[in-house]
Amino acid sequence: MDMSDAQGARERLVVIGGDAAGMSAASQARRLRGPDELEIVAFERGHFTSYSACGIPYWVSGDVPDRDRLIARTAGEHRARDIDLRLRTEVTEIDVDRGRVRARDVDSGAESWTSYDKLVIATGARPVRPDLPGMDAPGVHGVQTLDDGQALLDTLARTRGRRAVVVGAGYIGVEMAEAMIKRGYEVTVVNRGKEPMATLDPDMGRLVHRAMEGMGITMVNEAEVTKLLTGDDGHVRAVATERAEYPADVVVLGIGVRPETSLARAAGLPLGDSGGLLTDRSMRVRGHENIWAGGDCVEVLDLVSGQQRHIPLGTHANKHGQIIGANAGGGYATFPGVVGTAVSKVCDLEIARTGLREKDALRVGLRFESVTIESTSRAGYYPNASPMTVKMLAELRTGRLLGVQIVGHEGAGKRVDIAAVALTAGMTVDRMTALDLGYAPPFSPVWDPVQVAARKAATKIRATS
């Protein structure tokens, strides 16, 4: 029993998870209430806290030379602000009825209970690791935490071969394929989808496919992994599909992630279709006045479709933490929802999307028109203008913007932010054509590519109304 459980006048806030959402919540709560009013105890099972998981591929590639550059705030910095941060300590049970959590010291195995007045669940997501033969063999790596990244780098340092297979071609898979190319590996990406980047429509994913092959990456699409083969030493040696085997000295799993909500499920807390925790606008777990949740372990409101979705992004996690900390610290804040904006790159190709894909719109019963245009990042006559492709979806009759996807080179990716703002504001494509965007030849054509797509979509909508 944790002897500090003898509660005095102070309230105790317990935080499960020491990364973006959890420590943002703890820090914000501390800003609002001092240690004489609120005790804060945070549990983190890993070695690190408050780091950029999104930066791990760039650390692995060598673009970011030092792991510590990914750490926004160290454990010592948190402790200096009177946050009792306990690293290498894993919460194994939440007792909702008695208001306490059981935690285990990862190194010693010692267990203890800690009571709470308020609880924050920020357990993140876990890499999808199919239950297939060889999946747990040495040389097979998921990449979700700094500990994962360090384990992969340790494997690379002691592996003589130079063949890497990346399983999956979503954001993580594509970014890790680039990282391995930069490290001089021969890279094969095995993808079950028709094209890489399933967050895009297949016609836009095809552009990514061509670019990846142009960079020397072997793309194997519509291939289901059946097992991982190992050598006499037990180390992975190949990835097998129904049709072929692909030699591998190291395997990186980029299949995606699922909400890490096993603790919440065991405690009887409400989960959505994806397995993510369900919260209200204040990020409070539904039906539980003193429990909040945020980050990759929750589902969020999609403002375009009106449905709950699991969208694991660091931008959301940090915002969730700020809102949770405000509410847990006695203030008030709400999270309105998201439009699903994301941007990535593979070598010099930039990939961006926001809003709904075609299949998303069809699934929720929206009828739409889609247009695709080709444009350039700068005025066509200006040096180094690079091509980009913009796809836009707009609702029939109303002309409401539903989604935008962009694939191009330098200057392409962040243009998706124009569409993200338009989606959040509920703008029509016709209204978008009148946006007063910045223009000069080094930055854009006279008509920005996003507005060119909006003009084409507006014309198409008028023709069908």
C-alpha cells in the first residue's frame, strides 16, 4: 500500500502515460493549482517523457542526430515543477470503484496501489503486430516510442546485412522506408492495400507508389504477410506472403496503431468502435465525473462526417492534454473536434490530406463530386517551381468542402492547411475561390493550386445542380 495514500486537504491527480497528452495535462493542471492544493503523480512505463514520437523516423534516418533533441521536457524538469513522475512504472489496473490504480516497477517487479481524486488516462496507442509465426523474432521492430526507436538502432548497429523489409505503407511505413533508404539499406515495402498511403484515395496513393519506386524502394502491393521466417540463430531472415518471400536482415512494422485501452476495457470504461475511449467535449470519460482521457487512446469527433474516429496524431494529443489539465485543475476548456489533417514526406515527396476520402464520404451517406488538378508550387516561370497534384471533394448541391489531398514536392504539403481551415469553417468551394491568399511568384501561381481545385469543383457542382 502506498503510504502517501493517507489523504489530507490536497487533492491527488494521477496521470497514466508520460508523453504528449499525459504530461501536457499534468503541466497545465500544475499551472492552475500549486502543490499545496494539488498533488500530481504521473506513471510512465518507458525511460522517457514528453518526446516527439513523430520525430523517430528522422532520428533513425540520421536527419536528427541526437535522441535528446526529440525530448521536449525531461523527467527532471517535470519533477522540478512538483510533478511526481515515476518512470519505468507501469499501471496494471484501474480500480474505478475505490478510486485507485495499481502500478508495477518494471525493473524490480514491486507493486503498489495509489489512490486518486482525479485520473487522467493517456496510454497512447500500440503498433499493430499481427499474430503470425516469427512476429516476435529478434530483428522485428515496431516503432511507437523512443524505447522502440533505440531498440531498432541497436539492431541496425549489430546487423551486418543491408536488407530491410517494411510491413505496411501508411505514414509510419512510408517514413521508415525513407529512413532505411537513407541508412543505405535495400528496402522492400510489403503492403496489403492496392496502393501505399491508405489515408489517400487510391488514385493519389498511386502517385506516392511511383515516387517511392523512383527512389529505389521496391513496392509490393496487395500482398498479405503470412509469416516471418527465421534463421538458425532465431533472427528474422525473410518476410513471406502468399506468393513470395522477401529476404530481410531487419523488419520494421508500419501497419498502423490501435488505441492502447486494455486497462480502460478491464475497468469497464466506455469504448468506441475502434477501441478508443469515449469522452465528452471536456475530454471527460463518458459517465465518469473524475476521469479524463486524451491522446492516441481516445476517439474524437470528426467535424466533417459527424462521427467518432480514432485519429492518432501528436497535434491532437497536445491539445487534449491542455484541455484536460485545464478542467482537472479547476478551469474550463473544451475540444471541438478535428477535420483529420495530416502531412508526411518520403524523400522529397510531400503528402498531405484533410477531411474525407471518397470511401469515407460514401460510408456516411454523403453524395459528392471530386476533381483533380495539376499545378505548381510557384509561378511556372519562377526557378524551381515544382509540380503538385490536388484532389478535392465537395458535397453535391451545397458545394460544402468535404476533403482535400495533395501530393507534390517542396511547397506542396503545408498547403493542406488552407483546406483544413476551410473545412473547420464549413466553407463551400465557391467561397474558397474568393479567399484572399498571399501571392508572389516565389511562393505561388496567381491562383493557388488549392483555389484552382476549388474553382473546378465549384464549376462541376453548378453543372450538376
